[in-house]
Amino acid sequence: MIPVLIIDMVLLIILLTFNNRNQINHNVIPDFCVSGDYFDVKKVDSLVYFVTGRGFEIHALRSNGIKLLSKIPTDGLAYGLDVSGNYAAIADYYNGLCLIDISDPLLPHQASHTKTSGNSSDVVIQGDYAYVADGLNGFVIFDISNPSLPKLTGHCAVKGDAFSVTIKDTIAYVGSFNSSLKIINVADPYQPFVIGEFPQSPNACGRDILVDDTLAYVNCYLSRNGKDIRFAVINVKDPANPVFIGGLVLPPTNRGIEKIGDHVFVNAQAEGTYMINVQDPTRALVVSKYDETTWFGYGYEIIDDHFLLVPQSSYGFSVVDVGKPGAPLTWYHHKNITWKYLTLDDKHNYLYIIGHTANKYYFENSILKIVDIGNHENPVVCGEFTFAGRGCLYEGSIDYPHLAITVYRGHPSNESLYTALLNISNPQNPKLVNLAKGGGVIELQYPYLYCLEGAVLKIADLHDSLLWIDSLVLANEGYDFVIKDTVVYATVKDSLVLYGLHSQKHLGACYHGKPYAVNISLNFPYLAVAYTPNPGSTYGVLIFKVSDPCLPVLMFDTLVQETAIDPMTICIVGCLLTDSLLFLGRGHCGFDIWQLEQNTIQRVLTQETPHMATHGYPMGNSNIYVKDKTIYVLDYGSLETYTMINQ
């Protein structure tokens, strides 16, 4: 019997009905755990609109800050935004162009969604048309006079990856990461054509442009007189023949450029925002830099001629007072929570999820939310706990009424590890019981806590103030482990190894030769180890029979060739083995369900999720859990639930 899925996708949790061919119906339910990266912004009157990767948000500008009014998801990666009248246009990357009805700021809803042939990164609305930078597909134009049914009218191939678009009268300027900025005549939206480019040299690129009368300011890269120019001023009186009149050597620049009076504000990526005096355009001069954070988005917006609204990706966004360009000041900052880790207590119907807030360079604080999932269609946050540092949860973190968290504190180049123990008997008011030096992959079996740190499995007696009382040294650095009765099952380098917990003796091993085998799940007598030998194209899972700990047997080795839904790499980010099903979370794709029978294993369902994007090789962490017929998945920092229905 092949399972069919219903998804409660939490951006607003969205109830989606899936069969194995991914046919979808929507039903909106309130959200509680969602995060995104603030990429682009537009302001109209007192409303501020953002795209966040995960979707679209509307905020109200107040005298003391900015208040969130509403948000809705999109099915792609929302990178670019423009607003006109009652509609917002979103460049939703692999999902194409989305039009959102914003006539009621409290209840925005999608009016239409149109796939494109490329990856849409930026969009501008002018009149009845939407102009889209569509990646390798180039530049496309849609007639949106009927917002519920946009029609493709024009297409113009451009060399490189179209990344930004600016419209001035009947001229479009299309920027690229890896090619020159193209200047396109769009007087006839059915027949756009290139009339010029800048820079006009090989190995150069023009990423974004702001046009002000006959002058234009360009975030670019070109080599001139032995210098790497990253910001240029050009004369575009004749758009077909742009003329370089001045420039500056800066750190690499990106999409994002605005102008107030005689000052231009330039997105220099991790180096912050450069403020440049262009009173004399032939001699542009840097007057200051706003570098509150190394996180950056792709757009700016001006508020009242002396405030700059700056999206800052995972860091949130800031409103900056630039009335004195030489001394910019943060007037308001919205901190963003990025949800990173979860674990499940299926006996008591609670889900635990940890999110992080970032400072200038790294994640600095964490928040734990305790979620009552007694009714999976209406999960409720019943308790919270905040703490300093970057907290991590593992499959073995929970043994009710205790929860163990690994905490990283300090700069990533010199951070310290700790283990925090919480009492969660009252989910409305979790309490810190102890904090001990040292941490890693955790398995909690009260009254003992086990922690794998490198090649050492440390053991703590929770009756003894969380002091490490013993340790077990493995043959090599360990990636993940699980304990059953008195046997330790661990993945190390290219093997599965088994140790006696009390005897501390090596019991058995099985060499498998697979690199990046970092996720382990046990459902005795079977054990699954997920691996990613070639990130971006292959992944697999090993199934062992471990009924005899001295002689583990490799039963199955699956290896899957796959193509990601975007250029980012595939990697295994979750592994969960139940009685007859294996669940694999796959970064940048979704998840698989595999059926295990006595002599066979087969993949019965592959489910794309809108944003599956957990990065790296999270040793011991899993982004997928199952209770009854409900699957819980972390998808690009937000929680989604999927319900299996047998048909």
C-alpha cells in the first residue's frame, strides 16, 4: 500500500492534499513556527512589504517601529518584489512569478502563479506589465492586466544569469552575476531587444543599477587601469552607448542600491552598506559604512528621505537613520528567529523546536518552543525557554521529564560547548536544572546522559550534578550513535561499530566504506545509517541487522542518483526508521519514504517540499520525525506537518 500525504505546511500551516503524483488542494490553518530570510523590501505609504525566501509579509510602519500585519507562503524561494496598486509581484525563483492581492493588508492572498523557464530573481511592475529577471532564461515580460491570468508577451535572451531588473521609461536594465548589465528596449513589450551593455569588456559584470535622469549608478565588477571597480557612475543619456565617468574600488557589491540627495547607498554584501557622496559624479567618495551585520539581503527602500530600510537575511531587517550620512544610526531593528532543530516526545504529545537569533557574525541566542501536538491539525505553543548561545537538539535529547540541549557559545572560530539539562514536567514553564562544560551528540536515558564529542563518548550521572563520571573511547571520531540496552551503536569514519556500555569492550563492527555516513536510526533489530557520498547528486542508506551485537550484518545498501530542484547540493539531513518504513530528509529536495520488507527495500514515495534547505552534514541531528501517521519536517527554518493516509 503506497502512502498518500496531506501536508500541514506551517507558514500559515497550509493543509495540502497529496497523492503520489503531487496533486494539491489548499486549506489555511494558523501558523506558529515559521522563519525566513529577509531579502527584498518595498514601501507604499505606511505599509512595508517584504519577501523572506519563505514567502511574503506585510508590516505597518509606526512611530516607534514596524509591526507585522500578515504573511503568506509561496511555493518557491521569494527573492524579488515589487508593489503596484492592489497587487504585489514576487520573483519566486524556481516557482516563477507570483501575484499577490494586497487590497486587504490583513488578508493577502495569491491571485496567480505562473511558472517560467528559468529561476526568477527580481521583478518590476510598470503599468500592465511585469518585467522579470529570470536567471539563465534571461529577461521576460508578462501582461498582468488580468492578475489572475498573466500572459507571457516578450522574452529577450541575455548572456549570463539575469539577476536584477530596473525600468526607466521604455528602457530595461537587466543585471547579472556573471555578465555585463544589459540595456533593453521594451517600448514594444512583445519584442524587447538589447541595445547596449555595461561594462563593455570581457570578464566583467553589472549586478544592479539605479537610474537618475541621465546618470546611472551601477554595482558592478570591471577592471580599469589595474583597479577592480565595484561601483561605477555612467552617463545613460544615450542608453545604447553608456559612458563611464567615474567609479570606486570597493568590496564585492550585490543587488541593492538607493539614492537620497547627493548620496548613494550600495550593498557591499558581508561588508555592509557603503554610503557614497556623488555630488561630483566623476569623483565619487565613500563617506561612511553601515556594517551592523555581515548578513545581507538584496534590496533597500527609502523612508521619509532620511531613513533607509535594510533587509539583512537571517539577521532580520533594520531601519537606519542616514540623515547624517557620515554617521548612520540604527533606529529600529527587527530580530529574526531561524528555526534549526527539533525533537519529538511521542509518548506525551510534545514537539520541541529550537530557533536562533543572529548578531553581526553568528547565531548568538536561542529560543526553545514546546508545542502540544495532541491535535496535529492545530498544534499549540504551550511553553518557551530562552538562553544564550546556539542550541542543538538530537533524536535522543528527550527522556521525559528531562530535555538535554547542546549549546555552542562564543565566536565560531573559538566557541565553547556546553550541555544544558531542562526539567519539562511543566511544559508551560520549563526550568534549567544544570549546565555542564562539554557537549556534542546527545542520548538521554535518565538517570544517565551520554554525549559523543569527537572520539569520546562521555557519560554523566544526572544524580551527580551533571558531572561527567566516565567515558568510552571509540576507534575513530564518531558521527552519530544510539544506545539499546547496554550496547552502543556508533558511526565512525567508514564503519558501524558496537561497544559494550558497561564492559567498554569493542563487540563488533561492519565496514561499509561510505563517506559522510552521519545519521543513524535504530528500530531493533534493524539499524539505518544514511550517507551522502557525493553531495549534490547521490545519497543512500545502509540497513543493518544487529540482533547479534558481535556480528552486525549489512542487509541493504541503496544508492540513489538525483538532481536537485535548484543548484544547491543534496545532502541527507534526517533519518528515521520505524517498524516497516524508513524516512529520509533530503536537503534542498524534500523527503523519501522507503518500505522495508523481509528481503527487500524499495522507495515508495518521494515528496518535494517547498523549501527543504537544511545545510551541511548535521551529525546526529534530524529534521524529520513521525508520530502515528503524522510526519514533522523542518523545511528551510519552518515547521511543516504531513499526514499519511493509506488508500
